[in-house]
Amino acid sequence: MSLQTQRHDYLLIADTIAYLRKHYRQQPTLAEVARHAGLSEAHFQRLFSRWAGISPKRFVQFLTVEYAKQRIAAAENLFSLSLDAGLSGAGRLHDLFVNMEAMSPGEYRRQAAGIRLGWSCVSTPFGTALVAFSARGICHLSFVDKVQQAELMLRRQWPGAMLREEREQGAALAQRVFGAARTDLPVSTWVVGSNFQVQVWRALLQIPYGGLRSYQQVAAQLGRPRAARSVGSAIASNRIGYLIPCHRVLRRSGETGLYHWGTERKAAMIAWEAAHLRPGGNAD
């Protein structure tokens, strides 16, 4: 599937998710949602089910504040926040093994010039993503609406780096991150941040696929229960979207909250993961 087609499909899905989140209490019918999307019922059902793996009716269950609050409350009752009830079996098969290597700001300033970075715009279930990588791992993963500006974005982030577009390697990395199959081979990431930011990002890696945490829970996990606001700032500074799963952290109320790459995309990720944890997810 081309980047243009994938982007078009995701934009339609994101718009549908916004509609479902706004109207879920009224339980809109398939006909109403399809009409909003500008498609026939049959076409919309096929498109949505192909993307989500389940019907729109079931998907909306995972978009609600009630669902999020239940997941956060379940984590609150666990002895260890690094585990998640009900995810020790088949659900854990979805997890990625992610290694994270940190570069200090000083090291970044010294080595920014001359770093060799490969990059590519890749197709994902959540629209087009820009991925950049070095010999030490993935150093950037963001979702982009304007592919033409992708390289300029990287040049601003990595001034002086030697950039080279490498579509084949980028596509292979995207398949490892977003593909249905998971392997025991780790995915390496290479991050730039303060000591506290790196601690927060490491805590995010302990949240399992489909799990949700509040900012307060992440702060408590770090032994700094009053630092929820600082945790939020560190999460907002994450440059490796999805792979370092900042989308799995919500407000204590269960509200999605802000997301660097769009609130609807964050909601889509949460519900998409929930749908793929459920046995027989293709059935209504």
C-alpha cells in the first residue's frame, strides 16, 4: 500500500474516531458513522475492520473514558507497575523488546556534526511516519502530515549530521515496529535527553502493550510521586513516538490528554492496541 493511500485511510479513520469519541454516548449506528465518513455502509465497514481488526461498534468500547479509568485502576492495584493484569499470556506476545541507549546533551553537542543518519518516510497504521536511524539505533520516529518537510525536520533536530534517505531499511524497521509479527530480537533506540527524561522514558518502556498508566503512576514508579507535572514535560519531549510508548500515559481522570502528534492519533493507538489484545478480535 502506498504512503498516499495509507495516509488517506488513516485520515479518514482519525476523523471517524473523533466523531465516535464525541457521539459515543448516543451509540451512533453503522449507517450514521458511514454517512459521516461519506462512504457506503459496506465500504466503511470493510475499511474500518481492515484497519482496526474489529468492527466500529466494538472499537468504540476502547475509546471511552470509562475503559481508560478501568485500565488505570487495574494498574493501581498491582504490586508492581511493571506488570499488567491479564497481559501475562497472549497479550505479551505483542510486546517489543526495546533497548535504549542514552546520549547526554554534552555528547550530543560534541558529536552532532558528522553523525551518519539514515532516514525514510514509512507507512504505518497511524499514517505516514518519519523514521531516522544510526548504527546505534532508531533516534527519531514521528508522524508527519507533510512528507516534503521530513528531511528539513531532521536537519533542524540534527544539525551537521550526514543524512541519507534509505527507504528499504526504513521499511524494514517499520515492519518490525508496527507489523503483526513480533520476534525476540530487540529494537535499539538512541535517545538524547536529561537524566530525568531518560528515567521517564525507561519507565514508559515497562508499560506493556495495551496497558495504560496515569502521569501520577509513572511519577510514583520513579519514586517521585509529586513530580507528575515534570513527568508530563519529559513525556512531551520524547522524539521516538510509539516505540517509546508515551501514548500509554493518560490523565488520572482517564482523559486522553494532549499528544505531540495529535489527540486522535493517541486515541487510535490506545484503542488499536486494546483491540489487538482481544482473542478473536475480528469478530463483532
